[in-house]
Amino acid sequence: MKYTVFCSGSKGNSTLIETEKVKILLDCGHTKRYLTQSLLDAGLHCDQIDAVIITHSHIDHVSQLRLFKDKPVFAPHVLSSREDTIVLEPFEWFTLGDLQIYALPLSHDAEETFGYVIKHQEETLVYITDTGYIRETDFETLSNADYYIFESNHDVELLMATDRPYLIKKRILSAVGHLSNQDSAYYLSTLIGLNTKSIHLAHLSSEANTERHALEELVTTLETRQTRINPDLIIECAKQNEPVTGGSL
């Protein structure tokens, strides 16, 4: 299983998941030009995507759905632009090609938001963005995956120093907002295991975070909590306007 995070952040989110049998997109945000060019750079055309899976209906995750008008779209609820949305059941597995995908409800200020656990043969990828917290009852499902694409949205001090209105800051910090670097680091230090090959920190705020803040918080927390890790573990940040890859075909 190979993944390419085309974009991750408030301007757009989209991740390509590929196996030898299937190619899917998790979300389809950003601009038409950026997303189509990213697919072309990956050797693909929009017509070669087998399905689109949506996490939630915020515009930065669904803005380019029209590019995939002839493709099946899976989501937590019927999308306003796609009356033929295939609605997923929470806490249930479904199959796309040779992928097994688990729909995990999250806590975000959208109509309904899912994260996804994706299995291919012996490998597992966890995709968690846009949530204010993760339930402890879901830890077992999310533990010791091979790959994590995981929200690390903001540094709290940097967020509070921005010019954003107080109500927006309060929303981001709330249980239906976004994971801070500290939150993300705690969860990842709890979840990852010796099977974990790579972590891509996702949905970094352009105003209230930096790659250095996010990476340092995670590395420090892993060391402080003495988390057992794969000695070859790769930790990187997903980017807003530059694809990053992981896994392999």
C-alpha cells in the first residue's frame, strides 16, 4: 500500500491511497488545478480514481468533488452536491477492491466526521484529522498501525497569539475543534508500536503552527513517555502545497 498526501491544511485536503488493484482518494479539497496536477504527477488522471472517500463536508475536504462526478463517493452522510452518496455506517468495515476500510466517528463541528483505518494484506494505515479528541475506547483499533496520517493542527501558545477572534480560538481548542501538537503527541505516543514505519503529521495551521513546533513536540513526548518505537521510524509533516509519500507498492 502506497499513500501520497497531496495536500493537508485549511486550504485543502486530499490523500491518494494506491494498491495494485485499486486507487482511492481520501477527500478532494484544494483547487482544481492543484489536485489535477498532483494526480498527473502521480501518473494518474481523475478517471483512474476508483472511488472518493470523504471525512466530512467542510469545503476544504470536498471542493473538487465535481472532478469525480462519475465515481462512487462514500461519506458519513449524504453530501449536498452528491445525492448518490454512499453513506457509511459508523464502527463498520467496508471493502473497496483489495482494501478493508473501517469508518471511525470523530468529534468535529461538521454534520458528521469520520476518520478511517485502512487495511491492505498485512499493512494498516490510520487516517485521523479534524477532531477535538479521540475516545480511549478506540485506542485498540488504532494501535500499532504501519502508517499514521494524524492531525497536529496547532501550538496553543501560537494560536492564542494570533489575531483570530476569541470565539474561533475557543472553537479550535474545543472538543469539536482540532488536535493541538500536545494532544497529537500524547495520542501518537500511546498508539504507535514497533510495527509503525512512518508518521505524517497533518492539517498543520499556517498561522498557529510550524513544522518545527509539531515535530519537536512529538519527538519530545515519545522520549519522555519512553514509547517503544521502530528504530527506522520516519516522522514528517504533511504539507499544504507539496505532496509527501509513504508506504510502497
